[in-house]
Amino acid sequence: MKNARRASLAALAVAMAMGGAGLASAQTAPAATGPEADKAAIAAPTVEPGYTVPRLKIGQPDLQGIWSNASNTPLRRPSSMPNLVMSDEENEHARASNPSNIRQATDDNQQQSDGLGDGKDLASGRGYNAFWIDPGSSYANVKGTWRTSWIVEPANGQVPMKRGVTGNPYGPRLGSGYDHPEERNLNERCIILGTSGPPIGNYLYNNNLQIVQSPDHVVIVSEMIHDARIIPLNATHKAKELSPWMGDSIGWWEGDTLVVETINMTRGGSGVMISPSGKITERFSRYSEKQVFYEFEVDDPSIYSQAWKGQMALNAIDGMYEYACHEGNHGLLGILEGGRAADRDGRDISEEGDREE
């Protein structure tokens, strides 16, 4: 809604989509699928057989680089996919029939200028056509197996919400939602989107991040809204009165795995529902030359009936682009102008339509 993408990103979208497919297809999944295959895939080693994890001069395992989780694989498992792991044949069928991939191949012939000025570009009923998005064009291959969801526990691949828990992970809308920008939630205002983590998620575009290491810090820079998580190593958590947008994170090394623990989250700082008393634990392991294996666990008894876990592949890419959100935030401008038009007409639009709670 809010960000008019630069034409130069089209080349990046095509290159990354092709690159993601190549990275995924370079590995193959075992023929067997089902609950036992799922368990084996989850428990598989975090380093590719025969691969030696590189190390920096400071002695740490080398996680540095620019990585992408652009993928057809969603957080939650679709009801049409009963298992976590897909065979090669199932993966090819899922990829060919995925609506996003079909849209990328056919929607408006990928032409930025189609219908601009006469409305034809909106004939399909949406503000974005496929030219503007880069969600990935293949399912994720995590540790050598094709995955239908990031969630691996519970085994059904679903978020175990407690009954009666509702809300928007990006925070509530205040007031009418039409009077001031502060009344809109954080992602609409280009402050934070939540896919940067914790936990890291994937979205319509900008599914890219850079990891930078020093002896006493790790920095994870996301292309989405250029968020940066600065994680001190071997530190203690801050006072509870301090609640950074993306939570209070500290990290440490367990062998070749970077462990990051985040508490005291601010609502809106994560792409999942999390309370200030919840905890998110992430683990980063160098799986191969072209992949970092990423795991996360969300533990918040006030919201979820059990702790739940996910696994993800971060695949190497060549670079990231600067992200300009606020500069192209025409949607927010239109919302506030609509509110002023309603004022002039003497209409109260605070009760019109659905509201986020």
C-alpha cells in the first residue's frame, strides 16, 4: 500500500527469484515423506555433511554475508499440505501451482507502466501488480529437505494460540485512525514491520538481511525498513523499564551456533504476537557455503498454549538495496486526506468499516 518501488528493483526481483530457485534446486529431498521423515529432517545436523564451518580472524564461526529467506514457504503450514517435508515431485507440483508464482509469471506481463493513467493496472482488484513484489519463486530447502512451513513444532505446523486471545501483532490503532498519523499502527507509519525479527519472517518483498560480526557484537541489518538489530555478546539484559522496538536481545556462542535471546518486546516490534513477559530464542548456524540455518522458539504462556518452534533457510545473495518507505507512503496520506474530506462532509467515519484492535 505504502511504498512505490523503484523500477531498478525489477532486475533485482528477477535475479533473486532465479537465484533462490537455483539454491533450492541444488539440493534434493529424500523420497520418503510423512511423520518419520519430518522428525528426521528436524533433527538433521546443522552443518552440511563434509562442510567445514569457516572462522573469522577473531575466532568466531563466520556468519557474515547478505542472506535472503525469500520463499513460497509460509510461517504456518497450509491445510492442503499435511507434512512438513515434501518429496521432489511434491515440491515441483506445489511450486507450479503456487498462486504467487502464477501471478509473477502472468500478471500484467510484469510491465510497470501498464494502464497507468487509465486505471487498467487496477483491473485485477489490487493496488500492487506482480511487478512490485519479490516473495520468492520456490519453496524453502532447509538442510536438504523441501519445507511446507517454517513452523516445525507443533507437528501440525500451526501457531498454538490460546482460546480467546486476539489482537494485531503490529499494535493497536488509536482513536478514529483518520485524524493523526500517530493513530495508525507502526508498520503503516514505516517505523517497524516486524519481519526483521525476532523471529525473522518473510514478506512480499525485501526478504534480505546482512549479518556483521565483531568480537563483542553481532548486527543483523534488514532491508525491510532498514532495521538494524545490535546484539551484544555475553552481556546481561537491560532494565525492564527499557523496551526497544525489537526487544532486548543478548547473544552468546554455543559451539559453532550463535544463540540470541530476546525479552521485553514492545508490541509491534515482532511479526508474531508476543507480550512483554514472553521470550524468543534464535539460533544461527552456518550450514554450508551458501546457507545459514536459522531456528527460533517463541515462548509466551500468556498468549500460546505451548512454546512453538520454527526452522528456516537463509540463502546467500549478492546484495541489498536501500529501502525507502516513508518517502513513498502515499497510503497514509490518502487515509488522512479521506478523514479531512469526511470532516468537510460532516460524516463520522470512526465507526465505518473494520477496525484493528
